[in-house]
Amino acid sequence: MSTSAATVDFSVANGRLRRRLHSSGFMPNISMQNINDFREPFSEMHFLEARTHDQALVNPGQRVVDTHFIFPNMKDDPADPESYYFAATDHLLETCLGCGTKIMYRLGTSIEHTRDRHFNALMPDDFEKYAEVLAGIVRHYNDGWANGFHWGIEYWEIWNEADLGPQMWDGSLEDYHRFYGIVARRLKSEFPDIKVGGPAFCGLKSDLFSDWLTYCRANDAPVDFISWHCYTADVDKLVAQPQRARELFDSLGYKNAEIMINEWHYILSWEGVHHNFTPEGYERAMSGPTGMFGIDSAAFNVSVVARWHDTPLDAAYYYGCGEETWGFVTCYKALNKNYYSMYLLGQMMTGFPNRVEAAVSGETLSVLAGGDDDGNRAILLADYRGDDLEIPVTVAGAGTIRGIEVSLLDQQSNLKRVEPARDGDRLILRKDASGSAVFYVTFHSAGV
């Protein structure tokens, strides 16, 4: 007998699906586009926004996004358009916008995995001049300066993971506080309508956030949004963070600051991925149901986004950066399970945006349900590491159901059509094996 179940009531409205929870740290690669054009698959995931961090790493040979590529010589004049190289970044961002995804711009540099020495992830020598350079970048993309654009990019993040150390910032955190204050004040002075924030710390570290926000309050450094990162395989841990963060930041005087997790990803262990890398260790980390390309990762993704809908989190950016390892294709260029999970979330968010009441029993299930303005309806249900082979879903408020279609995502199948059993007002969703699975159910009511 099943110990898990779901109920959906389409007659009870529950606001709108929150599209900013379905944003990305990935945009289509431009450096290999002539060989592998990923624009169409990317578009079908329907991410609302894409964060620019680390795009230089996944576009080898292209001078994109990072400040040292756009403004290569810090001895030049930041007021002179000729000091900047925008062309490649223009093309990258145009490609992303052309796929229907907006830009969230990280100002600064990508992470640097060199050994012994670092060349790009360095604390700027002159904070004030660096701030002028960043103002030139904002001006180019929002005010048309230097043959630029009027894209209205709203969110501008100041650096990334300064708490990581030399891979991202070779100064102290006190140095970062001062840097942030100088940049944030400079940008808001010229562009009052944009939102600036950070600090994109590696985790929700209360002491570090307290120190940073205390500095910002004392030095009139504007903070429109607050960001941090989390890599884990624990759904409950990740879903609990927004409430903890909201309470912390409110207590520090930042009740109006938006909160965002702008890097998140399923991972069991860094072993074989970043630490003690070997071919065998990498294969273990990536393959099989529990690997980063496996069904556990996909069910984790859907579970987290579904549950975040009932938290104070304002935005989340999945670190699907690049295509392999952290991305959406295998080394053989096949779409992986993470892709299909994000595809389903995108279909749900854009196709059925009117959220309705839904609930689950049991610890392994998560659910989103919604409809469109024409009476079409859908349910997206994730079972993360559940043992039950049958999951009953009680459906209310849908009238006489007809035309049910159920797609199953599991370790063996990618959106395989399956036939649900019917038991009165209940659907019985069946898995082929115990463990993780994701179901996508679409249907109409009679007369629609």
C-alpha cells in the first residue's frame, strides 16, 4: 500500500507560479555554436533570467562578460568608449535574449582554477577606477553608450564568492566590504533604477552576512538584493534556507532587500568532481541514478523549485553552467536528466501559470499544479528517492476529466508516455521501479 499521495484542487486558486524561481546560470554557448547550436533546447527550458557568472569559462577563446576582457588595460580611460571591448559579450547576451531569457549581470570575474598563481580573480588595485569601468558596462547595456543597447538589465551583482579565497578574491573580506560599498554607491548614483547587490557568498553564513550588512548600513552602501549559493542533495536543507535568510536579514535591518540563491545544484560529494579528480571518480560522480546526470538530480530539481514556492525566496538560478558536468548534456551530447527536469519546469511555468492548491503526504513527494486561462490544467509531481511504486493523486475541481496525458521521467526513460489508472476522482501514477521519478500530467475538463 502506498504511503505517499497527492491532492490537487483546481477550484482553489493559489496565486501565480513564480517564474524567477526558474532562472539559470547558463546561456547558449557562442564559441562552438557552429558545431553544436544549443539555442533551441535552451529556449524550451523557458528560464526567466540567466546569470552571467562563469560564462567566460564555457566560451573558450571568447572575451566575454568578465571585466578584464571588456576593459583589458586598467591604465586606459574608463570614460573613453575605445577603452572597452564589448563585441563578444554583446553577441553572447543577444543570443540569450533571443531565446526569451533576460539577463542578470554579475560584475567582476569568473572563478579561476589555476594552481599556485591566479591571474584574473584578483582584487582590483584601484576600487574607484574599477567602479568607473563597471559604470561604463552598465551604461553600454542600459543607456546605449558606446554603440550599446537599451536592454534595461535590472539586476547587477557585485563580484562573486569573495569568501572562497584566492580562486575568487585575493584580499580580505574587509577589503571586499569596502569594494562593494564604493561600487554600489557609484552605480546607484548614475543608475538609480537598477538593483545592485551581492555578495554571492559560498553559503548562508550568518557571521559573514552580519559583518557585510553591518558595514553596508554604517557606510550607506545600497543593497537591493542579497545572494548566496548552495550545493547539496538534501531537499529539506535547501528549502529551509530562504526562511532562515529572511529572518537573519530582517533582523539586520534589510526587510526590503530581495533574497536569492543564485547558484544551486544537486551534488552528493565534491569527490571526483573538484577534489581528487580521476576518470573513475568522475564517472562515479556523474553516472547512475544518484549521479549528477541521473534521475535523483532531476527529481531533486523539481522538488526544490516546487517547495520554494511556499518560502520567501525571491529568485533562484540553477547552476547549469556550460553543457557537461554542471550542464544539460552528457559527454556524448545527449540531453541528460537535468535538462528534462528543467524542461518540465519551464513547460509548467509558462504553460500553466495560474497556481492552484496542491498538497502531498509522505516525505518524498513534491508537487506543483496550475492552469491556463483557457481551462487547460497540469500537475508536475516529483518523487525523490521514494519506494512506492504507485502514487495516488486525488483531483478535485476539474469537472469531468478527459484527455489525460502522463509523461514519466525516470532513470530508464525520458518523458515516456504512460497510462494512469483511474479510481473515481483519483489518478494512480505508476513507477517502473522504486527510487526517484518525475510525472507530468496534463488534461482537459469536458466542455473546455
